[in-house]
Amino acid sequence: MSDSQPPEGTGEAHASDAPKLHDPAKLRRKRIEAGLNQMDLALETGIQQSHISRLERGASSTTPKSLARIARALGCTIADLLPDEVAA
């Protein structure tokens, strides 16, 4: 076990508990509006389809660089994919 991860069951926050850089529902909606399925978006961005699926479910977070690639592929801005409280 690495020192960077607290032991299971300690109640301490894990990386997956960190605030999401993106809004999962907005990401899914923008992808559908762009007429892309998850595999199409994966091919456009170089991000694995399974990771895109986790992003849309809110089960994973992403980096600003990857979010920029996703926004570019969807024809929108990064701000379009941010949670309302961050975008405002």
C-alpha cells in the first residue's frame, strides 16, 4: 500500500471523492447533441471508451487537458462541461 492512499475504511477522502472537474450530465448531453456515441468520442479524443463511460456516470474525474480534448471533439467550450457552481 502506498503512503498516498489512506487505508480502506478509515473515513479519509480518496481521490475519487475529490470534486469533479466536469458535470457528468452535461458531458453526456453534449455528446448526444454532437451525434456521437461513446466510441466515436473515444476515437476523436484518444480517451478510452470505458473512461468516457465512467466520466458520464460521475464515477471518474479527468484532467484539464483531457477535458479540453473532449470539448474540442464535441464542438463546445470547456465551460460548457463544467458544473454550474464552477462555470458561474
